[in-house]
Amino acid sequence: MARIAVIGAGMGAMATAARLAVAGHRVTVYERGTTYGGAVGRYEREGFAFDTGPGLLHLPAVYRDLFVKTGKRPLETCVDMAQADPAVRHLLPHHGVDVALPGASRGGVAAALDGAFGPGAGERWNAVLGRARDAWDATRRPLLEEPLPADRRALAADPYPALRRSGLLRRRPPTLAEVAGRELGGGLGELLAGRVRAYGIDPGRAPGSAAVLPYMEQTFGSWYVRGGMRALATAVHERCRERKVEFVFGAEVREVRTAGGRAAGLLLADGSEVAADSVVCGIDPRLLPAASLPWPREAVPVRGPGLPSRLSLFLALRGARPPGTVHRTLVHSPGLDVTVLRPDDPATRPDADHEAVTVSAVCGPGDTAAVSPDRLLELAGQAVPGLRERLLWHEAHTPADIEAATGAPGGAVPAPALAGAGGRLLYPANTTAVPGLYLAGGWAHPGGGLAHAGMTGALVAGLIVEGAEFRGSQ
């Protein structure tokens, strides 16, 4: 039985802790804050409740596997999940388009797009997602299910098989924005670019392989946890406690201690020392003191300075949620895409005569003019008729609030890793140059998002339990 110290109580860190505990290790999680879940938080006021982080789960199989591998009770007995159907509604006011796409139905999506954009639109959309499936099949294991290889050249090349229609494509692979413009065009292309932008990824800089993100949504569906995504964080925390994982809150890590050339424990901010046989860093590794980093500090950022964050508005509305309301709506406008979440969940509102709505948009440094609460309210009004008249109050959840909850500088929110772009959209490997020090969570391979962060649990636990020869689940 080895002693494992885990830094942070985010989703990836807890997924790692649960797997290590069930493997027979003694695991203690040290969290600088007062609660678990990292960015997966909850805001409550006057009977209304809102998720402060992700509002939907994609690839639920990641957490189903976690619960199967760590206990007798499967995920569905611990949380109540429902697939969103329609999966998403798209509003493009400047194109006069309002279309709802069904969940996990290729034919249904094609028919809806034909009706919105004209005959052939659905065929073009499914052709793009078919090429995205090829990219998914080519990179799924090395990008998501296996430890990051030392030779990353295969993941540096863009696996998306773009159509060759110009000399430009002979010189370099197209960006996602170019794929959207050339293979879809017009409003349909904007729909694809906006779906990718919602992940905090710039379509103008992202490779064509970013099309795997809408492919993943359409193939595996979008799932809501009743009670909010915080209920999923609570279920993972409870599974950790069932497996005898210990949690120490209010415990800020000052340093990762080494002895004999390997990680040997932690030094906490109160001066106390913690001995450990291995250490798992479940936070952004740039938050560790310079002496603890096993690489030059400037080598850690994977997307450069000014990483994107999110601005969210929590809206308390009078009046019942209308029947047939779509759970998620994306409002596309020039220069800004806004996500509007309207869950049909009694746990989010004081009674049936009120509604809780979350509005959010990706923002970056200097975006306060384009991404402001007033602008978000204006665009949300496209999705929620009579919004201003129904509004009781609203609260803003800013990048500063995200930073306070997670410690991430500027409230940065990590996006999923992508193949292509010369490897610049990959994250640090789960192993480090310091033996016994591992990286988990959204700032490590394979990147951000609930599903991807959860995948780090299987990768890090496998590397600790089986050693360097671990090659992922079969």
C-alpha cells in the first residue's frame, strides 16, 4: 500500500483518487479551498440554483467506467441523468435561422438542417462530421485513452481529411474556420464554427480536427444531471469517501518535496509536511512554486498568454418554463456566440412559476466591451421571449470568480486537447521529469472538459499502478 498525496479536489483529481484507492493505495487529497469539484460549483439564491461550471456532460461513458471500476453501484444509481433532446437549438438572427437539432440522430439532424438552410445542407453537414469521425477514429486512443507518447509527431499532424479544393490546402492543412467556410459555407459554416468556439477554441487558429467536438456531441449525445452538474461532483466525492480517500480542505500546497531524485511529499502553507510515495498534481501545474516544477516554467503553458475564460449570467425569471423549451440554445451573432441553458429541473427554481436560466460566453483579456452582461442579456433575449419583462434579478459570474474558485490565473478554462496545429494544442503528459510526480485534471493530457478531465483519472492511476509500461484501457 503506497501513500498517495493528491493536490486539488477537482473532477480529474477525484477520479484519480478513487481509482487509486480501489487499487489498495492510501490516498489523501489536499485542497486549498473549502469544498470539492473545482470549477463544477453551484450558486444558490432565493430558491434559484445555477451551475457555475459545465452545464452538460458529453461522453458520459467516462464516468460510467469510473463508477463501474470503483464500486458496486453504477453511475445511474448515484445520479439521475437525462439526455437532452433536442440536443441544441441554433439561432442565427442575421440569417433568419432558428433550428433545433435532435440528439444522436444523424438522419434527424440532416432533415432539420435541410429545412433551415435548404436542400443539401444536411448532407454537407453529415459529410463534414463523417470526415470528423475519421479523425476521431485515427486519434481517439493516442489522444484520449493512452498516455501521451514521447514521440508526438503523429498527434502534431492534422488528421482531418479536408477536401482539396485550392492550392492553399496543398501548402498547409486548413483551419476549422476554413473547413466551415469551404465545406459548408454561409450560416451552416457559422453553425460549425460557433459549436467549436463554445469550447473556448478559436476556429481561425484551430485545426480541422476540431470538428471532432461537434461529432462527439452528435454521436454520444449531451446529458444533463438532474439537480445540476454539482450533483455529479458530489457523487464522485462520495465514491472517493466510500473508498476511504481522505480530504483535507483549507490546505494550500507550498511545495512538492523530493528525496532521492523522486517526489516524496508536500510542504503545506501552514508549514506542515506530508510524506508520500507519489504525488498527483490535479491543478494547473503553473500554480506550483517554481522549485516544484520539473521543467522550465515557460514550457508549461500550452496555449500562450491570455487563455480564454467565461462570463456567465444567472437569470431568475418569473413565469413558468414554457412546454417544449429546448435545454440548450446557441445564439450566433457576428463576433460573439452565446449559450443559453434552460434546464427542466425543479431543483433549479423555487417553484413551477419561476425559471432559472444560465447565459454564458467565452471571453478573453480585453473582451469586456464585446462580452458584457448587457450584451449577453441582449442576445439571450433572442432565445427567451419576453426576457426583460420576466427578469427578477441577475448575477454575473466573472473570470475573477472562476479564478477564486479554481486558482487558475485569469479564470482560464482549459479546452480539450486536439491533434494537429503542430502539437501546440496538446497538454503536458501525465508523467513528469520527476519520478513519482504525476499530472491529472484539465491542465494535463488530454485536456479540459468534464469528460477529458475524468479520463486523466484512468491514465494516472494506470501509470501509478502498472508503471511506465501502462498503455491505456483495451
